[in-house]
Amino acid sequence: MKEMEKIAFDMIVVLKVQSVIPLLMERKHLSFKQALQYLYASELYQMLENEATKVWHYSPMMLCTLVEKEKTSGQLILPDHV
């Protein structure tokens, strides 16, 4: 990935995180810090950081739902479609 592409992708990840955190705070009754820890400690976040996985295509609501299911079940299951 070229440097400018990496910078642009990193910004997409930041924007996705900024959109997911308030949803987690509301749905899970977490503080801002707790919501960040909840997301950052997930397999979903690791995949979100990897452009090749295309997880960044998912909506904030879908990302929130996926991380909640991952935390509940102990495994991350991605939908077949974006």
C-alpha cells in the first residue's frame, strides 16, 4: 500500500471507530474509555485495521453488532455480504 493510501485508510479506521464508540456506549452502558477498550480488545478491531479484510466497508451499526456478538459468543462471525 502506498503511503498516501495508508494515510487515507488510517483515517477511515479512525472515522469508523468514532462512529462505533457512541453506539457501544449507549447499547452496553459503557464509559468512553470502556467502549474503546471493548472495541480495541476484539478480533473485529484487528480485522478493521487490515484493509484487505474489507471489514471497514461495514456500517457502524453492523460493526457494533458484530463486536457485541464476538464478545458474547467468543468468536467473530462475519456476514457473507458487505
